[in-house]
Amino acid sequence: MTKRLLTVVVIVAMVAPIVFAGGQSEGGDAEYEIVMVAKHEGIAWFDDMRTGVEAFGEDHPDVNAYQIAPEGGDSARQVQMVEDLIAAGVDAILVVPNDPGAMEPVLRRAKDEGIVVISHEATQLEGIVDYDLEAFINEEFGVLMFEELAKAMDYEGQFAGIVGALTMQTHMQWFQAGLDHVEANYPDMEFVLAEPIEDFNTEQTAYDRARETLNAYPDLKGLFGCSVSGTVMQALAVDERGLQDQVAVSGLSLPSMSGDYLETGALDHAQAWRPADAGYASAMLAYMVLTGQPVEDGVDLGRPGYESVTLDGGIVYGNAPLTINRDNYADLPF
């Protein structure tokens, strides 16, 4: 596949009802049951994803679509949730895995049982799932994040940062592509860690690690965040210490969580994709497979950034990155 330049978009079969932690089927007369198994229950990112999954069900009367997720982002519990869905005989499983490698065996079993499987943020699952959906080319997203960090650092100085976990494939793709970009272009920038810090998508952990990093590296000039928790809590730590003019912060965030820090200057750059749109587009992919519709280049998955997707083997790429800044965050709906 020929890679495209990153385009930044700003957006002004039935079983008895089963209850899972974080979600519930509604039963009814729907022909298809499509379930999203998200990474983490009770955080803003996946709360927004749930709205997209449920919206798909509202738009398709023959579908019962809902979302579940483990408390605390527990990888083993997420695998068990997929096991439970296989036993329940759902028609399609959508999954955003905390640990794609750990998820492989159970997803193979789902496929063996005739269940359609769509992953998101997990390109390594290509060939195991029916399709993996990506909002964009992940390496380009990482380069954008680190380029904005470099710019805010005046292309020199020490930097560090956070990922959700070292097992989270997309976070590590962003990190590695961004680091490679910095090392190739900005020799006066120095990544001070052996590997990025993990926050496990938990705000308290991210906050504690951010404070520890600022203490350990008093000359630090930059922080990146490949998790929403990491970006926002690093900005909070910078804000509390009045270091807005010394330490730049660039990373993944949500408009609803970024505004205060963009206003104070503690957050220099935020970027994202709309979780609700990714949830909706994932459900659409599953529905197309279930109903025998062809998945091919240019197909419209029904949401902004996914109107004309690119198919590369078993990976479906949208073009749905969002840049969040002081001028637009209040107009973005999540």
C-alpha cells in the first residue's frame, strides 16, 4: 500500500439476555448481536466509544450492539469476557485489546466457532481476525506527536514520556516511530529513559509517574503521552509546578480533558481520533461481513474519517486523526 500524507480532520443472531460487568444486552428481536470488548471500563475514552457502538445499533434495527470492558483494564479479565461471549454464541466480537498477544488464542477460538471478529488498535492480529480497523497509519500519528513535541522544545533538550503499557501495540508504534523521527532529525534532543513509562491507563499512576520523572530529571524539557491518562496527568504535574515555560507536553488526549491545560499552556499539543466513530466503524465492518457485503478500498463505514477506507491485506485504514488546540477544543463533542 502506498502510504498517504496524514490528513488532519476537525469534526465541529439472538441469545437470551446476558449481563456482563460494564455492559448489558437488551434482548429483543434483533437478528445480530455485536459486542465491543473495550480496554477499560469507566474512563472517558471508552465511554465515548460506547456511544458509537450503541448508535450503530440504533441505526440498524436488526442489530443489538453494546459494549463491555474490564474494570482496571485487566488483560486477563478482558480475555475471559471474550470467552464468555463465545459461550453465549454472539454473532460478532469487536475488541480493543490491552494485550494483543494474550488475546490471540481466544480470538482464534471465536473464529473457529464461526463468530466474526474485528479488532481495533491491534495490527498484529491481522490474519487471526476478520479485519483489524485502524483510524490512520499509526507510524504517521506517532511522528505527528513527536514533531509537535520537538517544535515546542525548540528541537533540543531532554525528554521522557508515558504509554498505557509496553504490551499496547499502537502506543508502542507511536512511540517507536516518533522516537525514530526525533533521532534521525534532531540530534540535540535526548530521550532519557531506557523505555517509556507505563501508566496502565490509570490517572493516579500517570500522575505519580509524572511527578517522579520531573523530580528525577530537573533539566527535562519535554514529555510525551501515548495514553490519555499520561498526557493529561503530565500536563497537570507541569501545571502544578508552574513549569509551563520549561517543560513541553504533547500527546494523546480528549477535548473534554485538554481544555484547562491548553489554556494555561501546560499542554502544548493534543491529538486523538473520535472513539465513538471508531466504535461505529468497527460495528459496521462486522455487519458487512455478517451480511455478505464486500469490504474493499473506498468503502464507506459511515463515520467521518472512514468514508473511504483503504484496505491493506486484513487491515482497514481510515484517515481520522484530530488535532486539538486552544481554538477548537470547546467545539469538539467528546
